[in-house]
Amino acid sequence: MTWKTCTYSGWGRALTATGDIARPERASVLAKLPAAPAIGNKRSYGDAPLNNNGRVIDMTRLDRVLDFDAATGVVTVESGLTIGELARLFAPKGWLPPVMPGTGFATIGGCIAMDVHGKNHHHIGSFGQHVTAITLLQNGKQRRITPKDDTLWRATIGGLGQTGVIVNTSIQMLACKGDVMMVTERRVDGWDEHIVQLDASQASYTVGWIDATARGDALGRGILEEGETGAGLVPKPNPSKSVPFNAPHFALSKPIVRAFNAAYFRRVPSDGRTVVKPIQDFFFPLDRIHDWNKLYGKRGFHQFQCVVPLDQADALRAMLEKIANSGLASPLAVLKRMGEGRAGYLSFPMEGYTLAVDFPNRAAACELIGELEDMTTSAGGRLYLAKDALATPEQMAAMYPELPAWQKAVTKADPTGALATDMTRRLNLRNT
């Protein structure tokens, strides 16, 4: 296997690493490689997929469907398969991945390592709760684990790939009516209404886009989308576009973002509407704009995503007010209601509300994010490690009380620290 030296980054492009990358095409080749962190399509925004001055194993060529039980909906796949491809293959057969994040380019291994959540978390929990078995590569040997392997299982799901390389996994798919989405969209005029609408929603899939530039009485305005799977004529997907170069710094200036957000809010009629969308257009709306991260310019961007308990909605409102007054937010801001479901020691979800906002990588934005992180800690909330690039070890320890249990399991699984990454070092996660 040839190792190639590359400089690479996470999706946010604000942090980079240089090191050797191997891309095995078979599990037998993977088993012969020296131990190193596994990466997928690098859709985590910060330094989770980075190992500067070290080696990583790119799993994206290990992307096969190994088995499918049409009676039960259990599928076994290699970890490099993307969740979007899994949806494309099986939605016409009446099955969907049970949980899907906001991009179809996330690999199945990445979905496990981050225990991703989706627009249906309030109903069925996180991705890891629907995984039935995982094959890990540890010290050159494969080991198949299930939820009965409680400690290792909980350290692996949401565990940043630190217990071993995820080779393949079995997933209980979710029965669906077909490969289209019936989507109801309606305007929400402010924060209080947004929270009420999220709490009241009974739809299978619910998400709120929020205008993070709106202030005053309009603070928290946005669009609530509720979706259900359906059958029938599949509408033609929107054509893919591409961002061919790094946008100039003024492309996401305050006036442009405010104008865009105002127009986006008004695209939905005042009395709402119901539309039919292809599966991918509802779950992965930004995927049709290839390299959209270049819109933030060559310095990249950061995403702040937190979750706070239900009784801390006012704290989240205060965060949004601070964001709106800063004038730093981009058009990409999302608000969701979450349930209790989580599968691992370091899994992000808790019952409450989650807010995600993108910011261009500027000194003022980094300072603002630091303030928002402190507010999250004070509210008893958590930061999402799939998006983080700026948090501190002290914040992580406060937000994830099961960290010591994870550390103990990881030390046993990888005693030499061969799987450590830039993120685990920055957050001091591996030190007990």
C-alpha cells in the first residue's frame, strides 16, 4: 500500500494538516496497514479528521454493500459508503437510513464515530441507536461487537474513531413509503413562535431554518419544514452547481447576508405551502452545491452548534440575540428540537433545542464563538464535536460527564495512542 503525503482539511477549511494518507480498497489490505486514525470524506468541520505530521487511513474506497435482509431491513455495509448513497440505493425498495445528517457525503463510519442526529431525532434518536453490530480493526485483527459489549460499544459510537478502525457495520433501516418527501413549509415570525411550533410538531421530520440576522421583534424568525416520506412520481432533483473558486471576503458581508435572508424568508408564501421533493433535496439541500464551503473564502469558516436542555430555551435565545447583534452570521442557521436519544459516552444529543450557525473564519467570529461556548456551558448544554474547532478541554469535561468512562475504554482499546487525532490532542481527551 502506497502512502501519499497530502495537506488536507475538514469541511470548515479553517484548520489543516499535512501527513501521509493511505486509501485501501479491500479489508484485507486495510488489516496489513500500521495503526492510524481512519477518516472518510472529511465532512466534520473542525479538526476531528486531522492528524498533522502523522498518518491517516482514508476509508472511502471501502464502500460496498455486503448484505441486506429484505424481510427485516437490516443492511451490512463497509464504513466508507456514504449515507446519501445508502439512501439512494434503498429508498426505492422501501427502506431509508434511520437517521441522516445534513449531508449525504458523510460516510457510515463517520456517522458512527460522531453518533449523528437528523431531522427526526425527536422521534427515533441518534444514528448509533439503530446500529446492531460493528466490526472493528484492532491491532491488525477484526473484532465484531454488539450492544452486549456495553463499555466498548458506548465508547465506539460517538467516540471519534478512538477504539479501532470501523471496518463494517450492520444497521436497522427504517421502513418508508417511497423515495419522495411531502414537505410542508411555513413562515415563523419570531423566537417564541419558533419554539412553540417545534414543540407542537408531530411530523416524522422537522427542522427550522432561522434568520440569524433578524433582531428586535423579528428575532428568531424563520421557516419551519415538516416532512413525510411518500410514493409516486419522483420530481426531478434540482441541478447540481459548483463553487469553482474561493469567494472574496465581501461575498458574505452583513448587507448581503441580510438581503439574502430576507428574500429566503419570503420565498415561502405567508400562508405556507406543501411541496414534493426528491429525498436528497430535503435531507441534503446543500449537497447539490459542490464545494459550497468555498463561499467563505480561503480562510474557511467555523460552525457553532450547541444543544441546551428544554428549560434553557431563554439561554439559547440570548445566544441568538448576541449572534444577531454581532452581524457576523451567515445564511446557514438551523434550529431543531431534540429528544433524549444518544448511544455513546460522547454522543452529542440531549433532550432540548439545538442551534447551529456558520461564521466566516475571522478573529471577531472566533471571539464570539468563545462567548457562545461559555454560555452553553453555563446553560448545562453541549457542543457538537463534529462541528467544533475552538472549544477547550475544560469545556469538554464539563459538558460530557461520561468522559472518564470513555477514556478508560479507549486506553484499553488503543493503549499506545496510535489513533489520536488533532482534536483529541487539542481537547486533551485521551489523557486520564
